[in-house]
Amino acid sequence: MLGSTHGTLTTDSRRGRVVACGEQPAPAVHGRPADVDDYDVSGRPLYAGVPDLDRFFRPESVAVIGASDGEGRPNTGVTRQLLSWAERVGARLYPVHPTRDSVFGISCFPSVRDLPEQVDLAVLLVADPIPVIEELGEAKVKFAVVFASGFAETGDEGAVVQGQLTAAVEQAGVRLLGPNTNLNAFEQFRDDLDGPSITLITQSGHQGRPVFALQELGIRLSHWAPTGNEADLETADFISYFAEQPEVGAIACYIEGLKDGRSFLLAADRAARRGVPVVAVKVGRTETGARTAASHTGKLTGADEVVDAAMRQYGVIRVDGLDELQDTAALLARARPPRADGVVVYSISGGTGAHVADLASEAGLRLPELSEARQAELHQWIPEYLSVANPVDNGGHPVGDWRGRKIIDAILDDPEVGVLICPVTGPFPPLSDRLVQDLVDAAERTDKLVCVVWGSPVGTEPAYRDVLLGSSRVATFRTVTNCLTAVRAHLDHHRFVTGYRSPFDEAPRTPSPSFRKAQALMRPGQQLSEHAAKQLLRAYGIRVPREQLVTSAAAAVRAAGLVGYPVVMKASGAQIAHKTELGLVKIGLTSASQVRDAYRELIDIARYEDVSLDGVLVCQMVERGVEMVVGVTHDELFGPTVTVGLGGVLVEVLRDAAVRVPPFGEEQARDMLGELRGRALLDGVRGRPPSDLDALVEVVLRVQRMALELGGDLAELDINPLMVLPRGQGAVALDALAVCR
């Protein structure tokens, strides 16, 4: 199925999926081999192929098309940098220009067709790259880089031209970086630094500079992928590739927009399987025009909330600023797996320690109280009147002599402690010098994490520049907030990957019997009536109330007798989105006369509002429970998404909801409930019994199955309210709305 020619594309005729030749299948997962030809129930791949980018980053031969050595020409500086880079990586460089005999003393070739060998990489320094792409394909060039701008970043017309470039690349079988990219991939990285490296992926080259500058602090960088407009190669391709490189300790990303949500999640899944942390700044918002205004669920989560949830679902650590990206990636790349999740704050000032401890608790870190025996040990060196429970306040003087190291070692020896954080608010030699040296020496003998916050605004002090930055074992920060953010990410990441099971392993491979029943109920391009929407739920085993659809007052009375009083009566029609607002719901009816009157009133209101009905529903009245909402909406990046939240008439006011991108398993469904601010309602408050959480989780999973199997046909699904009954009694979908695509 996969072609063998390097750099070409081929199509899987069974699925119509374009794959790159040279992609590597995922390795064995949980004891079984994964295959790039493994698809979920909707026909989408479950595992990402890894593009073979070795020859991009370390080519044997490079062609520079449009090379120049003319004084004052923009291409001259680029050519000069590429020459220097090619020399560093050991690549042969061929200048290509139709009117030059040589460039910087190197013989120049008039076109790619005239090159003496097949090159790995072509760098295009031309305004219009499209005519050159065909030549690259004929010459079997593996990779190309296009710096030129004027494509999708300029608007609709530029997007059309970029589409033409993408088509040309696919036809030629070349893998393309850009357009609208830059020289960041060809930077000079320090080769004198050891340890795991950070790799960098940016859609705006300037935004990667703070991470690149980490080399000046002794932190290794190994690759930089400036993806630009991502006409072909995208962020996901580089995440997948970097996750496979043995030297990579963390992947840092600056993302302005995701090209394809599914590809991104497959790449994040690959990194999570291998325990490689991905830290990302994600800016911008995507349009949500694909959602209609009919459902409550569609109003609960914006596109950025879906991105945020999807990242958390696959362990991508989202940070807000470039300083956080820098500090968090650096810590995750270098720190060893934690031995414990307990954090101790150690300082020479009670005020400083208390302040940092408060901030740490607010950040979600666990600050265990040290045992009485450990406190007694610390009081051998710290005055009795000072608190050493956590935070530990030494009062200042012990750090100036032999006692300082004893205190640090005793804290780190506590089995509850995995992280020691020491804020140094400012330099105060010689105490600060002795303190940081003791911290560095202690860090060398322990496998626990030692963090120092150097609060001086100067940053030129020898204790900071030489001692702290000279240590590969101490994590040094300039702000408390960044330190706590990074420590939380470190602990969360290792907790996540330790128990990680890929959501794609949960994905169904074959359609369920429910799918065939549901297909017959779908009406393309239409909104279903409540009655039809509930039939859809029944097809997937989701419980609905006893009810009958009637078309006369007499039939309504008979139905009420069969359903059992009290009853609810509701107008049912495909045009009705929110019945309550129109007065098309009557509740608590206890007699035949009330049912007859309610039927006539509902018909009159529908006639007045010019609403077409397929009948009136006479429903069992279900009162005792917690009202929830569960639904499906379509996100333009990730496709179908599942939302659960507090429901009822206040759903859009409270906006208390959690979202996930299918596929996901039971653990993720339960985690969704844990994210709700109103989670306590499900546990029972003010004497109410606990709710049937198992039944609620089962509904979420069944709705997820609907999203996976009907995702191409189901634009929206809104179950509101889903009445979750007391424990052991189940959950009932009291109302439902479904919109077909």
C-alpha cells in the first residue's frame, strides 16, 4: 500500500487517505502491534505515521534556488547563512540560478534538472515557488522550504494561491516547509551542552527566541521547526518526529492555529505514549460557524475551550506566555521523574515562606505537613519558636554555617517530599552565596527536584550566574509564578503518563447494531422532532420516559392513563428548538380534564406561532433527580465533541460544562464530571441522596458512541434535561434535540 519512492505521496485506495512514503508505523502498544492501517468506526486512522525528517534536519545535499552573493540583495544574507549551516551539518550545497556562473565562489547550476545528484533539501529563494515545485518532483527532491510570503496570511486571494501550492506539492511528491517561514531551522545550536534537549516548533519565528535563548543558561536545544503557513508539513508532523528522537526531553510549541485537529491529537498521543512532554502556547480563536444556535450544548463551549480540553485530554501542557513556555519546557526536559508529589517551601523568612506556600496551594500543589519526628530533627538546627511544619522557616542564621546543609538534607530525606522550593528574594552575601551552594550540592546527591527562585532584578550576581546556572540539577527561576507553574506541570505530566492509556485504544473499530437503527432515523439537513430525537436515543440504549405521541385530545387522555398520572404534555415538531420559551410545555397534569385542556392549548399556541407539529407528546413525569445536559456539537478542527454539564433552564446562565473529543473511555468520562463546578450536586447536598453517577457516565459513553458513528451525519445532539436519579435508579433523557447534517 505504501510506495517505496522517498518523498512521494500515494493514496490508500481503500480509504482514500493520502500518506507519505517513508512514514513509520507506531510501535507495539500495550502488547499488540499498532498499524497505520488501523481505523476507527468512522474510517479515520487511529495511529499517526511519523514523517522521516532525518534528511530535512541533516541532509547530505542541499540546493539553494535563487542563490545570490550580490551586495545588498536579501537573498545574499540567506545564502550566506545556508552555506554556514550546510558546512556545520556536513551537507554539500549547490547554488541554483539561471544567470550566474558562481555564488560565493561555488559553481552555480541553471536549474534543479542540471544538478549532479539527487538532493535531499531544496531551499527556494524565489517569489513564486509553484513553477519550481514540478522540477523538484522530477528531480526526486525529498524536502523543500519556501520563505516567500503572500499566501494564506494575506486573506482569501492568498489562500487560493496557497491551495495551488499545496496541490503542486502533493502532485510532485515533495514535503514542504512553509510558505511564509524563515531561517530558524538553520540556526546554529550550541554543541557543547549535555543532557536531554528541547525541540522548538513555532508558527512565528520571533516567538521562539526566548526558548532559543535558553542555551545561554546552559539548556540544550537540538531542533527548531518554523512551520509558517503549513501548506504541507505541520506542527503535528514535527511533534510526531521529535517524540521519536532519543535526545529529546521536551517539545515546546508556539501555535497560532492548528491545521488539522485530528492530526494534532494523533501526534500528541504519540508523544504521550513515549512520555515526552509537549508544552504549548496556543493563541487565537477558530471560527465556530459550523455550529447552529439550536442546541444548548453548542452555546456552552467555544472553539478555544475545545482546544484546551483536547490538549488536556492528551497531556499537552498549555501555558499562556513565552516566559512560562521557556521555564516549563526547561524543567520538564531536565527534571527526573518525581519520587513523591509533596512540595516543601524552604526560606530564611517566615513572610516569604508563607506567601509562597499560599501561592503553591492555590496552584494546586500538595504541601504535606512534615511529621513530628522530622520537625524535631529540624529543630536541632532551627530555633524552636520558628515553624518547620511546611513551610520551613530557618530564621536566616543557620544558612551561614554547617547547619544550612543539614536542614536541606533532612527535608529532602523525607519520603513525603518530592520537590523543594527555595525562594531567594534578593542577594545578601555571604548568606545567599552559602545557601545556593548548599542547595546545589544537595541537589547533586538526591534524585528529588530542587527549585530556586532567584528574585534579584539584576541577575548578574555570581551566586546566580555561576553557581545556580552552572548546575544541571537545580531548576532556577526568576519568578515564583513561573516556578509553581512549571512544578505543577512536571508533577501533572508524570502522573498523566504513568497511567496513560491512549484514547485511540478505546475507539470502536466496527459499527454497533445501534448504528444501523439510527441511520434509518436520520433526516439529512433537517432538525428532528423531540419524538424522533428520542427514538435516536432509544436506538443507542439511552433511557427516555414512558410517552406516547398523539394527535387528538381523546388520544391524549387515553395515553395519560397508560403512561400514568401525573403527566407532562409537550408539542412535538421538527421546527421547535426550545418549547418552554413558546409555552409549548405543560407539567404536573393530574386529570383527564387537565389533559384535554392542555392538548387544545398546545395546538392553539402552535397555530398562533405558526409552528408545524407532528403531534403532542404525553410523557411520564420524572421529578426527583439532578438535571444535567449531555450533547454533541461539531468543531471545525476536531469534528464531533461531547459535552456534559449542569442542565435545565439555567444551563446557559451557569455555563458549567466539560468537553472531550472522542474517542475517550470511562476514566475520561468521570474526569469530565470532576471538572464541573457543580459536581457536589451529584454527590448529594442538603439531605438529597447521591445521584447515579454510573448511569450518567454510561449515558456520556453512549452519546460518545453516537458521535463517533454518526459524526458525519449528526450536526448537533442536545439532551436537556437528562434527569440523573438517585444512586441505583439510572438516568432519564426528558428532552432531546437532534440536527442532522
